[in-house]
Amino acid sequence: MTAWILLPVSLSAFSITGLWTVYAMAVMNRHACPVENWSYNESCSPDPAEQGGPKTCCTLDDVPLISKCGTYPPESCLFSLIGNMGAFMVALICLLRYGQLLEQSRHSWVNTTTLITGCTNAAGLVVVGNFQVDHAKSLHYIGTGVAFSAGLLFVCLHCALCYHGATAPQDLAMAYVRIVLAAIAFVTLILSAVFFMHESSQLQHGAALCELLACVLPRLLPLTRVTRKTTRAKDPEAYPDLLR
């Protein structure tokens, strides 16, 4: 059963590397500007000499938002794959975690709500991945709102379950790490939404950076489970419930 540890690790590795790959493809294909670029113009004239490399003249249409980076092919194909595969893995992890807590006679409304919010997050990821912002803006924004809000609620509820279920100092330490990551993700998500509503190029770029952090930080949470399980595996008599 310890082989199931590979599932959350795979989700983290697949989603984080996938998002950065989509971003790199968008930059190299001149569909978005690099994150280190903070200078934006009202318009840019095409420069054939710059073909094959990152843009040096950028407009607000080139802000490296995750949705923008996954709009045009070929990166849109990978973006859809990440959304669909990520949604499947999230739903599977939620079901397994829900079943584990039921086996421990820890049936509660928090556990049930965690399962519902996790599956809702998965549904939002499917919509985001398959309806690009430039082709189905309304559906894409609805999916984004569902994915982010449900995902953040899932992370908070999961942190609560981990905190109240801690039975060892290592468990409590990992619970605090998760709470810190969840808090930072929440702050960056709020900042991203606030910055995105302004037309300032600097704030739009800041929204892109905050959005990226809000996506990456929750993906680090499964790695804390692996750290805890590895610690328990070294002392199975002290930690008999390795799958908890």
C-alpha cells in the first residue's frame, strides 16, 4: 500500500513541471513574455529578426498569465493534458484519502466536505484545461473560479484534518508546514484577483506572478505527506498506521 505514496508525488511533479513547460513553450513561441519582463507597450511592430526567441517588445496581451500561456498551440495541447490528467489524479487522491479516514472511524462532515471540494476542484480543472480563455472566455473564467475557490477550500479543510489527527510531533510539524503553505497560497490568490482587475501593466504582471504561486504552492502539500510517511517507515513500531 505504500506504493500509493507515488500518486500524490506524481501529481506534484506532473503539475509543477507541466505548468513550467507550458510557460516555457509559450515564451519560446512568442505567445507570452518572460516573467522577468516588467516593461509593456501599447503596441509593438513585428520584428522578423527576433523570430525564434522570447519577445523583447510586449503588450498587455502578452502578460504571462497561466491561461494566456496555454491558449495557443502547441502549448494549448499540453495545457489541456495537464488539466485533464491533474483532475483525474486529484479526484483519485480525494477518494483514497476519504476512504482512509473512514477506515479509521473518522467519519465527519469535514471529511465529507473535503471530498466534495476536492472533486469540485477536479471538475473546475477539466473546464479550465479544455476551454481556453481566448476561445471560450466565460466558461474558462467560471472553471478558473471553481478550481481556485474549491481547491483552496480543499487545502484548508485538509490542513484541519491533518492538524486534529496529529498523533506525533512529526505529524504536528507537518501540519504547521501545510498551514503556512495554505496561508501563503490564499494571500497570493487574493492578490492575484485584486491585481487582475486593474489595467496597469505592472499590476497585471504582478497578478501573473501571484497566480503562478497560488497554483504551485498547493502542489507542494503532497510532498509533506511523503516526508511524514518516510519518517514513520524508519520506525514502524512507533508508527504502526503508516497509511494514515
